[in-house]
Amino acid sequence: MVCFIRQGTYLEEIKSVSIIIRKAEKLLIVFGFIGTGLISHAQVTFDSDIVYGHKDGMALVYDVLQPENANGAAIVFMMSGGWYSSWAPPENRARQFADMLDAGFTMIPVYHGSAPRYHIPDAYSDVSRAIRHIKMNAERFGIDSERIGVTGGSAGGHLALMAGLDSDSGMIDDSDEIMQIGNSVAAVVAYFPPVEFREAESAAVGIVNAVSQEELLGRFPALDFDEELIPSVAPILFVDAGDPPTLLVHGDADPLVNVTHSYAIKKQFENHQVESELIVIPGAEHGFRGEDAILANNARLAWFQKYLLD
């Protein structure tokens, strides 16, 4: 499918964009899957507060939630909103991840050093290390280190993209054994992710930012870091032909992270022939709710089933 998307005077040709259309009380999903429940029926075991590193004397942790019908694949969930990372009991997360647990995926919520104390480069460094630690301990968790996906929304979507696009096979000469492990993942799903933070560079690729830099800095202190480091955490700059299959889901009424962020990086995926899909939900804002959440979550589940199980 080819869609022509106009943002102001910006006209871009985007291939493979799925538009979800709402009519009356019916939902049409252009690439076809439907409905999951919100309550997990799988019996889940928890391995909680696994320490993958330390920062300023504080432990960095993740949890492992494994369903009884585990399929050997795992999904890392970036617990990040505005680059704040708030812990919750894994029992609560089990409800949040119900559809993926029911499908047999082992779920791994990862917590990073949180705003306001820490900034975006710190958060990305943390989650990248977490993936290395997870892969190093794959046998312990009963998962295949080559069948790990990563997902998140907003800041979590940004971190998921960075984890997928900026990978290596390990730093063999590093004195830290965790850093010697590769951090690549097999599939990515990102909801409404910011992909570029600089004004001029954003405009050059058609990104429209409705929120001023001053307002963003006031609301999200994690953005207040050395401007010279921005290229090291801008996902759009890391796209290359070796990237994993990536699904983007975005609402076209998002007032915080404009949908043009997803259009821009989708174009880069196409330029580098990366397997990718962009689903735009008409009228959806920032943070999917109700029917929009069901649609997005169904798309995410189908993507991981396709690329982690097939």
C-alpha cells in the first residue's frame, strides 16, 4: 500500500502504512487480526528484582514473568514514560502483559535510572546493559537468546527503537563480562516514539513538533542534557540494513509526539530495506485507550508471533 501523507507543506510518499479506520461501532484493521482479553489465563511464575547493574549505589533491576505455556521467546518491555521509570509489583505487570503471557511469551519489564535524576543517555545505557544481562542468563530463564523482542511506548518506544537499531555483538576486550555479550534483538514494536530531538534536523526530515522545546524541557527533565550527545540517542540516525523487523503504531491526533516522527523513521526503514510496518490510528492521541489500545496490542502480539515464533 502507498499512502500520501501531507503535514503542512510537507508531502512524503510512505509505503506499507496500515490505516486503522473506525466506522460506527465496527473496527476495520487493514492487516487482519482481532481481539484479545485483558486478563491473563496463563499461570505465571515470577523471578523478581534481578540486578543487572548499579548506578550511584542503587541497583538496576528487571523482572521475569514466565507463563506455564512458555514458548521459549521473550519480550523485553521498557518501563519508561517521559524517561521516568516507576517500579510496580510483577503481579501487577502480569495484568498489563496478559495477551503476551497468554500467547506463551516470557515477559521481562526492565527498569532504568529514572528522571529527574538521570537523563536520556543514562536511560539508554541502562536498558542496553539489561539486554546483555538477559541474553547472558537466557538459559536460566528458559528462553532463546536469539528470540528476544523489545517494546515500549513513548519514551519506552524510543528506548525500544534504540535497543533494536543500535546493537553490537559484544565488546570482547571489556573487563565487564556483561559488556562482552551482544545486545541485538530479533524484533521491535514501538508505540508513538520520538525519533529525533533537534529542531532543525527534525524539520529537515518532515517532523512537526507542536510542543516547544522550552515546554518539553519543563515537563521532561530527562531531555536536559548536553546537546552534543543527542545524535547518540536519536533512533532515526541508527537505521541501517541490518536492523530487526520493526512495527510502529501511532495516533494521528497525538499532541505530544506528532505522528510525523513515525513517518520519518518509516521512510528511513524503507530507504534501507528494513522489514517494517507503520499503523496509524485515526483520532488516537498519546497513550492508547479503549478500542485503540486493543487494536495496538493485537498488532504488537501478531508482530512478535510472526518474527519470534515463525
